Amino acid sequence: MKKRKLLLHIFCFLTLLNIAILCNESIAFAADTSAPTACNISINKNSSYTNNRLITLDIYAEDESDMQVWISNDGVTGTVTAFEIGSTLTITDSNYVIGTTLDSSNSTTTSNSDNVFRIQNWPVEDGNGTRTVRVVFNDAYGNKTSLEAYDTITISYDLNGIEGTVISSEESLPGLDVYLPKAISTSDTYTFIGWCTSNTATIPNYTAETAKVFTTDTVLYALFEKNEVYVTLYTDGTLGFDNTTATISGKTVSKSYGDIAKSTYTLSSSVPWYSSRASITTVEFVNKVSPQYSTAWWFYDCSRLTTIKNISNLDTSNVTNMSRMFYNCRRLANLDVSSFNTAKVTNMSYMFYSCEPLTSLDLSNFNTAKVTNMSYMFWSCKNLTKIYVSSSNWTTATTATNMFDGCGTSTLTYK
């Protein structure tokens, strides 16, 4: 990949002035973690002093991604500028607000394809003596040149009582992008969902692996979801799924089946509520539930099931097996599986077997890249005439025996 290059010409007025320039360099880093390299700063082509209020500050750096530059006179108050051609910049100092325009004239680079900039009127304090201009380069992945010379801020990461791994802290500068890390729990009971500014928050303020800006020292607390799936059968025929042991208000419990988040079923008789399947008329996902391995056989032969409520609360991102999930749900006329994440699924055999009332299925969100078995997937779905899939995400499995036998269509409609 061709490296981007930057040359900044900065003009400012000052009286008799000695200039001290501080530039931090980073070299020979790995591709994904390297800070911008070839950093160089000079004033008036390396002059040591000037009595002319008009000076030129040249700043140069290279990186394989877009960059930001943080420029400061005092190491505390700085200006962040993105390296992009053809836009107008506004530089803000504690005492100045100065409009700046980018152009490529008077460049000392030899290639017209290089990123060349001119920023006018960078403010420094008037008067005799030495002035220091501090510069830090930051790439699109949050890699920065050294921060030792500056008044930094610290971003600290707290796992909030969950055992896991994440960096404890990192330093940055006010206004620079910080690329937030992902916390990983050592137990598959918990899934990391984001960072919070309070240790009691239930909704994340920030998602991981995104760039955010901070201006002061900040502590971020990891927010994890507990991967528990409690199943309860109620006397009115509702089979409820909940991530806590709470029950649905106004309903009477018939049977409780406990936490099935890590359960895998290989036979219908191994499903805890199978013996009560004839009484199940409604399935309700009360809140977000995240089975860790499988939804296979869940509603096998629930022939009186007519309604599934809040199915979007079913998080299937970790599921690998969906075989026979809706097998013989012969009264289920509507089924919305558009929210299913199937990126890890390998088995979809018999998934909609004999779901006779269905007339259409939207599987356009299904990613079947890892699916190896689709045998009997739509067998005897005799009223099913439209099956919508994505041309970019759908691949028919190598094993697809009798996939459409008895189905109202044998054709997939690509969206």
C-alpha cells in the first residue's frame, strides 16, 4: 500500500524569537500497530532564529492510513487536524480561533500524489526567547508517536468485577482519537457488549473497536451480558425464554426448566419441554437471550404453536446448530427470522420441515458460508412460494438432500 505523506507549511508572526522544535519519531512497527513514521519538523528551513514575524513551520509524516496531527505550543492545549486534501481547517488555540485553508502550492515534495498542506498563522506567544512547538501524529487505528513530552490524559479500563483480559490503561492527548479495546471474559457465561462511564450502567456509552475522543482522564467500565437462558412453561400455553429467573407477570407457572444456555440436544426426547409440546401455543422471548451453542430441536413437533413473540430477542451469534428448530410447526403461519445471526451455523437440516402454513420466508440476512448441511430444510412446506436470500451471503450447502421436496417452490429469490 502506498504510504501517505504530509507536509504542512505554517506561517505565523512573532518578534525576535528563538525556536526549539520537538518531534517524536517511531520506526519499524508492525503493520497493524505502527505509529506514523518519518516524522520531521523544521522552521524556516532549519533556521535557528528569526526577527521576522512571518515564519514557516514544515511538518512531515508517513503512514499507511489516514492520520491526525495534534499541534501544541504548551503541551497542554492543542489542536487536532485531520490529514485530508481539499477541505477547510479551523485551528483552535486557547487564545486564537484561526481559519486555515489547505492547498498544494509552494510544496517541497516531488510527487503530485503526495498529501501537501499549507496552514497559515499557527499562533505562538510573542516576545524574545525560546518557543517549543509540540506535535503528535495519530493514525486511523489509534497508534501515536511518543507522548512523553506532553501533558497527557489517561484512559483506564475496568472489567467491573468480571474475570477477563483487557489492557489496564493507555495514554492519549486531549482531542485525539482513542481506539477502544475489546474486553474478553475468561468464561463463556459472559459476553462483552461495550464500555460505560459508570460502573452501574446497563447500556454502554461506547462500543469496542471504535475511535472516541476524550479530553480528561477517564475510567471506562466493561459491560457484560450474562449468557443465561431460563425457560418456563405457563398454564396458558406460553413457553417463555428469559435471561433471568423472573417470570412473566400475570401468568401462572406450570413448569420451570432452568438455564439451557449451554445445552445441546441431539434427540427430541432430550428437549426438556418436549413431553409438553402439545400444550405449547405461544413462544415468547421476554428479553435478550443468547444460547451459546445450539437451538437445534427447540420447537420440534410443537404442532399447536401459532405465535412467536419478540423473536428478535433471540441472539444466535454463537449458535452452530439450528437443525430441526421449527420441525413440524404445522400451525405457524408467520415466522420472522430476519434478525438471526447465522455466521457460525454449520447445520440447518430439517430446520423448517413441514411448516405447512408458511407462504414466505425472508432469509436475506442469513450468512450460510459455514453451513455444510441443508438436507430437508424446506421439506413439505407446501404453501411456501417465496424464499428470499442474499446474493452475497447465501451459499447452498454441499449436502442438500431433498432440500425442497414437497415445498411450494424450489427456487430461491435473491435480494
